[in-house]
Amino acid sequence: MSERGKPRTGTKDRIKFDLLTRPKGATLDEINRAVGHDAWSYVNDTKRLAKRCGGTPHWNGGGGSRRFWIETQKPRSDEAI
């Protein structure tokens, strides 16, 4: 994915974005530790960041093990990277 649509490097949004776009996403506890928050959900952040990058937001589970992730479109093999 190009830098277009990604939050600026060094911001809390970029930390969340990098965690959410990993293959298995991140748990609530992992995101809280990474950004220093004590949030009970990242549904709105996941939706907002997915919209920004053209991805699809997902979440499941409950409690600290609740998992959030963003599926991004993979470039087609005939597209320039």
C-alpha cells in the first residue's frame, strides 16, 4: 500500500493503523498498550481508518481479547506498485 491514505508516521493514528492492518489485526489490549490509552473499544477508530485507506473494518470477540482489523485491497498483479 502506498503512503496515500495512511496517517502520518509517528502519530497515534499511524500506530493504530499499523496494528489494524496486520494479517490478524490487534486486540483491544494490544492497541491500548501501544498508544497508552485505556479505551474499551476501537470500533470508531477502525471504521474511520478503514474509510481513510479504502479498506473494510472488522471486529469480533469481547473484553480485552476483542480483535479489530482492517482488510485492505491488495494491488492487482498488473498494477504498478
